[in-house]
Amino acid sequence: MADFFEHYPSSPDQLVGIAGELVRHSRGANVAITHVQHGVNRATDAIDGDLTFPMEQSSHPVVYLGRDVAAGAYFASGAIMRFAEAVKTYNTGVDRLNKQIPEGEFDTLTGGRAETLHVLEAEQARLEGDLDDEAGRVAAMLERGPNAKDLAYLKSHGYLMPLDPKDLPAIPTGSPADIRAWWAGLTLAHQAALIAYAPRRLGNLNGLPAEVRDEANRIVLAEDYAALKAKDPGKLTSVEMKALANMEKILGQLAEREAHKDPITGEPVPVQLYIYDPYAFDGDGRVAIAVGNLDEADHVAVNVRGATNTQGLSATRTENMYDQSRWASGDSVAVLDWMGYDAPNTGAPDHPAWDIPETGIDQPDSFGVSNTWMADAGVQQLAADVAGLQASRSDDPAHLTVVGHSYGSTTAAIAAEEYGMRPNDLVLIGSPGVPADEASDLGIEDGHTWVGRASHDSEASLGSAFALGNEPADSDFGANRFRAEHVEREDTDDNHSASYYGRNSEGLSNIAAIVTGQYGNVVEAPPLDSEDEEDGEKDPEYDRKPHHVGHLPKQPLPTPEPTVDRRYVP
């Protein structure tokens, strides 16, 4: 539903970006003038003719003109930052008004509704008047140009970005809630300066808004990539080579996801680089990329990947889940593809002690899927990242679902049972087993633990083969099992993924219904009976003919011109 009252046409982020660019030019001009000044003074002995005098003695010194340009740009950045703060206040007020208008409330006006609308419109007019007044004050400030009084005002109110990183606010330690409160208490100028000067400290800091983390991580990604590309390829270490491959994979994944269009509006979907550490786990990498806006979406899904690493990222799964979830409800959605732990890779054991991590033997970790020790190492990070996501939206919580696929389901279950991860819904798909005895042990609200197990998914039987834990689709476990068959299961070579993420799968349709809270649209499947399976009985779903299902668009998609709205911070 479109908002009744609209935001100001230019967002605060766009204005902050303009202010940041002015600061960048101001800093650049100052540095250039300093170099020119010192360089000319040092080189006068080598120059003949009119340039032998110091520049400061010229009739219209270049140095002084340059300083004036730098000061003007810096002053203008503060004035624009002041207006950005005013726009932020206006938009917040508009949001407050829109929340007082239920969907369709004013489609038909009665006497009482007309009176309510009149009150809200009067409040919106007051907000607009306050913004106009502030715009007038900022315009007058810009017309006056740099002066001591206005500069003192801008500085005292926190509208000037620090030019020296030493003047930045200290980044505290503490819980995600503490970090969120600290960030919210900063001025826009200090926030922009921290992103510009300390992006490595912010990019993976739980409690910060996803938009801030995305800005910071993209800055660091660009710096890291440029640094490694500038090196002689023959002198890169093995970890650097893997990290460079991770960066290139991430850049490609960002571009692919940014090309994706929303299935309802046809507009490009927001994409956020929420976690970025290409060097983690000896170069396997740690990364999480969201399709949709994590800060604003009504429904957020965290997709915990299984046996892979950063190189195994695939946009298709995330985009399919996003599209189906949008069609399922029409609400706003964000899907975070989380590869934030050292998951097992692919390969084969080359030593008899491959499944005993305490040996210290360097071997492929693919057969970590045979036990839970790699999941155990990642669960704390998953629980912390989910808690950080929840803390960043404590004033406007999203409906949050954690979807654990394959080995990721084992990780997600341990995070819930042992580390207090508390999403609204927990979905376990293609699971090789979970250590919990029953769903109630996970701490999730009763009735909100879900299991998808495709009957032709051979990899989901690893739990019994390698003792990863109990089968969550079993009747004794007590979770809600939903249908998860792929309509082409007899012909596909990948029922382990296609049954849950493929567009022609019952699993994807049901996951989308859970992610958006449309529980009445989830199609249940009969649970397994482990004792029957041990006696050679088939999964009750095995011979059932799957149905073509899915949440489909209700009208042709528009094809608007692509738009780019990226904030720039120096």
C-alpha cells in the first residue's frame, strides 16, 4: 500500500551524500594547496624568472584562493547537513501520521473519517511549514557564505563532519542494543564521518542499521579489492588468493542481485552487503547479502546455508524466496543469505582421522557434515548476528524467520537450543539431523518450528547415517512438517536444493507462506515414522504426485526505467 502522506523528495541519505562529497572536496583542496605551497617553497632555488618569489607574496595568492574554496565547501557541507536533519525530522513525522491510517481507511469518507483526515492533514501541513522555515534559514546561511557566527552554530549543533579522524566519536563496546542506542544518539554528520573514516569498525558491528553496514562494507570491499589487484599475482599468499576470489564472487553476486526486479513493482530490489570478511576461516570467507531492505521490511528471512563457503553463494535461491514471499502477501520482504560461519566444504577425506578436529591434521573439512563440530563453532555467530538484526529494529520489529538448509539446519537448531536464538519462526529443510530431542527443546514458540523434507532428498538421510542428531520430520520430534516435493523430482539431479528453493517446488511455496506469516496457506505433510523407515517402509510422501504450486503475480509487471539511489560518503 502506498503511504497516504509522502516523504520529502530528496532523502536525508542523498543530502548527507552531497554534504560528504563537499567535505571530500574540501579535504582534497586543502591537501593539494599544502603540497603546492610546500613544494614551491622547496623548489624556488631551481626556478628562474618570475616564479622565484614565494606564492604568498603574489598579488592574489593561489594558496589563499584555494583555502577559500576549501572553507566554502566545508561550510556548505554543514548547511546541507543541517537541512538533511530537518528532512529526517519531517519524514519521521510523516511516518507517524501514516501509521495512524489503516489500509483503505479513507477510501470512503464518513463524517468521522473526514474529521480525522482533516486533523492529520493539518499536522502534515505544520510539519511541512517547519521544513520550509528550516529551508529558508539554510538558504540564507548559504547566501551569507562562511562566517564565524554560522560556523560556530554548525559546529556546536554537530552539523560539521570532523576533518581529522582523531576527532571522531569513540566506537563503544557492548551489546547490540547498546550499539544501536549509541548510533541513534549521533548526529548525521558524525555518522557520515564514521562511515567515511572507520568503515572497517562498522561493517560487521551488530546493532547498527543494515544500511550503515552496507555502506561501510562496500567501502572496505572496494579498498581490499584495489589493494590485492595492485599486487603482483605471483606474490599473493594462498589466503590472499582465496580472499581475492571471494571479493570477485561477492562483487558478482551484488551486481546480479541488483539487476533483479521486484516481482510486483518491477523496480530494482535493494541489496545490502550485511557481513563482509573475505579473509575469515583461512580464506573460506564470511559474508551475508540481503535482497530487500533489512531495516524496513515487514518480513525478514535469514537463510542459513549448508555445506559450502563464500564461493558457493548463489543469488537464485535468495531471489526465488524473495519473489515467492512478495507474491504470498504483498508485504515488504528482505531475505538475508547468511554464509557467516565456517561451514563444511566439498571434497574427500585423505586421512583416517579426518573426523577428529583435535588431531590438528590439515584436511578437507567437507566431511564435517558427518558430525556437528563445525556447526557448534558457528552457532554463536549465527545467534549473535540474529540478535544484532533484531536489536537494530527494536522499535519496529520485523516478522523474523530463520531458514536452515542442510547442514545449516543443524547449525540453526543448535543456535536456538543452546544460544537463545529466538526468531518468530524456525524452518529446517533438507536436514541431516538436529541434536535436540524434540521441537520444544529449541525454545521457539509452540507451533512455530517447521520442517521441509523432500522424500527423494537422499542427503536428508545423513542424520541417521552419521548420527548428527534426530530427524526433525519424525512424528516424535513434534515440528510442523510441510510438503516439499519438486514437481520434476524424478528428472532433477538436485532434489536436495530444488525441492526447497526451486520455482517448481512445493517447498518454496510453503516457505514463502511461513516467512510472511500466512500460516493458513501452508500445506502440511504427514510426519515420518523412524521405526517404519528402519523396517524399509517408504516416506508417506514418496509416491504422492507433487502439484504445481506457487504464489503468482496477479497482474503484468511494469517495466520502469532503472534507478540508482546510492549514497556517497567520502
